[in-house]
Amino acid sequence: MSYGTHISPAQTRPASHFIHPSWRMAAIAFIGMAFGQTSMTFLTFGTFMKPLGEEFGWSRGQAAAALSIISVMLLIFTPVAGRLIDRHGARRVLLPSMAGLGLVLCTMFFLTSSLAHFYLMFAILGIVGVAANNVSYVRVLIAWFTTRRGLAIGIASAGTAAGQSIGIGLAQYLITDYGWRIAYVGLGLAVLLIGLPIVAWFLRDLPSDVGLAPYAKPTHGGAAIDAGFSIDRKEALRMPVFWALLAIAFLMATALHGIQIHFVPMLLDAGIHPGQVAGVIVSLLTFGAIVGRIVTGMLFDRFFAPRVAMFVFMLPIVGLFFVLENVGIWGLYAGALFFGIGLGSESDVLGYFTSRYFGLKSMGELYGLVFGAFMGGTALGPVLYGVMQSHYGNYRIALFCSIGMLAAVCLLCAMLPRFKDLRDV
């Protein structure tokens, strides 16, 4: 039996709070994503590469292969997690996943010098932590918001960037003073002692669970999302728009994450001073990602979202041309900011588009499939661009490939149909 999504007016009431409780759910999702799988595992990985290489003699390429392994696990298991969320609710899947993620991070303390052991641990992190990710929180937020959904998703996804700062800072401090093994334990305990209790105590799957209606304040356009609009998995798989979203997710991830992993060495190869890379440029990437998440979400609520996305993904194209033409340090600063905006907007695009085109009924599974395509690109991009750099001796071909794929994303966004889930308010 599927997890219930129908909200009966007789069973709910408008919120009487000054701040609607739906915004508290967005804040809890922000915290959950800050202590989720992406923040604590993916985005802290670079901090561990050097100490792991020094202790075990692994090359950076050997260590980085673990990211491809966890990406493949997410490609396979995110749709499974999404289907479980649709049937049983997000909390019942998310909370065990967060607990498993924290425990497995702690057991990294016992890692041996075997690469097979290292890869196995990251495969397990990908499987047990699969629901401690966007797929759970986006599913919750679309149930709590029938308007301002874009902003809510943007706020929550900004937690990933905040978690990156927390995770890297914590890991670097512990590595410096106590070693990388204690650093992994520290990250695991952060999930178990901070993220998990807050999410377990406050997050609720549906507003009707606490006798409330979703947030439905009229928007600028005078229309709200019909909470009863839903398309099941079988019907969605027959719709061209679903396959367009898969293509957008895959191309976007390959283009952006392929360059992201190589961005710093690419700039160093271009003769940029290491201090400038580590300081201003990386900060601009992070700032752009946060701004991209929140501002893109706000714009989605006011304008037709695929047109907004088309404009947003033109920005990293411009940024990559700046890098390609080596226009000087100020041009590279602008390029890093534009590229960061593209990186930040990706999660808004995937979650928002999936919810608007298909509704709530099979949202978890359908978003899981879209996110799986995204993780396929995340796994392929860094490896593909590394091979290109090795073969050609520079990143020019890789840059042109990313520009071409992002142009294709813009074209696909321009071809997406109008949403059919609106009602007058």
C-alpha cells in the first residue's frame, strides 16, 4: 500500500503561527542536508586525499576512484530509496539511513591499507546513506508547500554548502591535531549527535501529520500548485518530459562536476597563483553555489522555471569561456562566480521540475531515477575529463565539452512544456 498523500480539508487547519510551520520544515531540511551524505562524504573527500596517500601510498587517482564507486551506488539505489519513501514516508527511510551513514563514517577509523577495503567502505556509504540526501528532503518539502516551493527547496539545498564548510573545517582541524582516522569519527559523530536528533525530533512527512494544511500563500502570478495533481510512475515513464529531465540531469552533472573536480588544477596549470586559487576563486565558487540555490528557487516561484533554468545555465557557459580564453584574473573571478551559480542551481532544477511535472504520488521514485541519472554524470565527468587532460595535456577539449553539454541543457529547458498542476487561488 502506498504512503498516503491525500490531504483532507476536514482533517487540517490553517496555521495560526506568525511563521508558517512549513518554513520550519525547510529549516530542518537545511540542517539535515548540512549533515547528510553529500556534505559529510563527497564534499569533505578532498581533505582526506593527502593524508590517505601519505599513509598508504595511494595516488590521488586511486583514492578519487572511491567517489565514482559511491556515485554508481547512488545511481543504482536512489530509485529504490525513492520508492520506499513513496510507500512508507520519508522519516521511516531517512532516519535509519542517517544512523547508518554516521556509523559507517565512524568505522572508517579501522580502514586498512587495502584499496579493496577502501572502495568497499565507500560502496557501503553509498548504499546505507542513500536516503540521507536530496531525495528525502525534496519529497517532504513538496508536501509542505504548494506555493514558494522553489524557495523552500533552495533554502534546504543551501544546507549542502553550509555542511561543506562545517565538514571540511571539522575534518581539517581533527586531521591536523589527531589524524585522519579521528577526523572520520568526528564526521560520523556530527551526523549521529547533531543532524540525526534534530531531524528525528522535528521533521514530519506531511502537514496533515500535525493537523495542518500546506503553505499556500498566493504567489506573484496568482496561482498555486494543486496538491491533488499526481502522475504515477507508469504514466511518467511514457512522457517525453521525463526522459528530457533524465538527459538534463546527466548532461548537467557531467558538465559541471567534471569541471568542478578539476577546477583548481586547471587554474594552476594556467599559471594562476595558488594563493589566489585557494582564497578568492574557491570562495567565489562557494558563494555562487549558495546564491544560485536560493535565488534560483525564488525565481522559480515567480517565473516559468524552465526559462529561468535556461538563463541560469548560460552563466557557467560564459564562465567557462572566460577560463578558456584566459581573460585575466578578474575574468576568472567572474567565471568562478558564474560557474558556482550553475553548481548551486542544479539541485533546485531537478527537485522542482520533478515535483511540478509529476506531483506527489510517485515523487520519491521518479526523483530517485532523475537523481540517479545525475549521479551517473557525477561518476563519469571527473574520470572522463581526467582522461582528456592526460591525452591532450590540457583542459581545452574538456572545457569545450562542458560548454556543449550545458548548451544542450539550455536547449532542452527551452523545449520543456508548461506545467499542468496549477489552480487559481
